[in-house]
Amino acid sequence: MGKVAILTDSNSGITQAQSKELGVKVIPMPFFIDGEQYFEDINLTQEEFYEKLKQDADISTSQPSIGEMQDAFDELLKEYDELVYIPMSSGLSGTCQTATMVADDYDGKVQVVNNQRISVTMRQSVLDAKELAKRGKSAAEIKEILEKHKMESSIYITLDTLKYLKKGGRITPAAAAIGTVLRLNPVLQIQGEKLDAYAKARGKASAKKIMLKAMADDMEKRFADSFKKGRVHMEAAYAGNREEAEEWAEIVKEEYPQLDFHMDPLSLSVACHIGYGALAIACSVYLLSLIHI
């Protein structure tokens, strides 16, 4: 059985330091601030980024160039027989489409996964892929498994502002319309490709309650069997406000003390589109409990 490498990008929330510990490779996502290019976790910290965001700097996301992808693929294939690349949801970035095109030149040795994950749920897919490779699955088999079970996750997110989502064209008209109503905290969901409207709340405390109720409904209905068996990863994410995020994490852990829990700051290229102060709750079903190896 050939050796399989796992490659992702910084939208997974996995830092360069963490990637070494986990035994995966992470491509840093590029973005532009006032016309200057930066690479996440390479030459800009989270703190510096949010300072520039507050100053209303012109910030836009990009994607790894074809050359950068080829370099990452070539480097890994010196050491491994094949690789699995897990980029962010194809509905939120063109990276997946570009990578799939580049992969065509590698005779099946590079498998690009389109399982519509982002942030903490994407991180879990990376860990699942690593475990599947360890258990002897080929790159093509890992891609097939991850895509087959792509809907076995859920994300709800509340924002302090819709300014950045609208600016980047990253939300549907339904979600954008919520932002026209004064002083409402929108709750958005990711159940597949795109961010979409879920509910609107009067204030953040109300938004948090809505997110907790939405997740409870998912546990009772969509993920009932896995939840009863304790086979669900509980997750949270945040944009910039660490103190508020830690309070949120405690609330989520109190709701689900029987489940394992992980929280990450949202990657900077995601934060570009949602702004400071966003909070999310998410879950991913244990992938290995859904398949027979």
C-alpha cells in the first residue's frame, strides 16, 4: 500500500506549527490589504489583521496560485506515493476548482476533496483523512469517503455586522436582506456549499440561544443515532474576540459535556468576509463510526 500525504490550507484553522504536530501540510491562504499581499500565519498575525480591519483597510481574499499548488504537490510527492488535498468549500472559494484542474496533470496521484467544509469542520475532515490514510486507504478511497459523508456536519454562526459578507458577495440575497433591519444579529448556517440565512435575533444573547437551539435540533433529528452513541465532535469558532469566545466555549461544553470539544479562531481569509466578533457553533459526526474499515 502506497504512502498517502494529507494536504489542506489555512482555512482549516490549522496553523503552521500545528501542522507539524499533526503530520499534515498546510498551504497558507493569500490575501491583500491595501494592495499588499500577505500570507496567513506567515507574515501577519491575527491581532495585526483585526487592527487593520478596524481601520477599514481595503482587504480582499485570494487563492493559492497554480504554481504554489504545483510546488506543494511536487514537494509532497517526493516523499509520498499520492496525496489528498482538502480545500475549503467550493461554494466559498475557487480554490477547489483550480486545484482539481491542476490535479488532472498528476495521473490520479493527487485527489482533491470537495466536501464543502470550512474552519473547524474542515479541520475534522483533515484529521479523518489522516486516520483513513493510517488505516491503509488510498487517496481515491479517502476522497470518496469524505465526499460521501460531506453533509455529516453543521455550522451556525452569528455576526456583529453583515458589512463584509455583502462586500465580498459571499451571502445569498436572503441573508443580505436581514442586514437591512436595524440592530439585528443575523444567525447564518452552513449546510453544504454556501452561507445562508437561518434566523434573526435581537441582540447577541438571543442569537446564541438560537444557535444552541438549532444545534440541539440537529442532534435530535439529523444526527440522532450518532449523538446517542456519543459519536459527534462538538466545535466552536470565533473572529477576534478571544474573551467572548472562551465564555461561549464554556456554554457549549456545558450543553454537551459528554462530547469532545475543539475551538479555533476563524482563519483570516474567512474573517475578511464576516468581520470582528463573529461566533460559531459546529459539529462533525465521527466519520469512522459511519464506515466499515
